Amino acid sequence: MITVHNVAKDKVKTGELQDLKKEGFSWGDCINPSEKDFQTLEKYTKIHSKIIKDALSTRERPKVIPTSGGSVVIINAPIKTEKGLRLT
């Protein structure tokens, strides 16, 4: 599943996949992405799906990767699960 967010007029709003092609600050959240999700993100962002897949590794360190389609920003964010907190 992909959820797109945009910053407009100092507010974060839910957007559409097409927003990932526009100038400005947008991002896509991927929760348990499927192969189709990876292909969709590559289509809309022009960021190779291998870079996106690598970013999901728990061994990946926070960093910024500049690409021709934009930047990939890798962060570790805590999420609450039934077993407690874990990093994304």
C-alpha cells in the first residue's frame, strides 16, 4: 500500500500518486509493499525499484541518496506493534 503526502501552505495533506511527479515536497509511505507497489513507485518517481527495496532493509542506515528522479531519504522511525516498539 502506498500513501502519498504533500506539504502545501505549511500543512501536510494526503495526495495522489501523480503528486510524486510534481515539483515540491511530497513523499510516499509504503507499508508492506508488494512488487506492484515497487513498480508503481519507480514509474512515478523515476527512482529505480532496487534503491527503494534496499531502503526497506532493517540494516540500512539513515541517509539521503540523490537520484535523477528526486532524493531518497532513509529514516528509521519507531512504530508500535503488539510486541512493543520497533524501527521501520
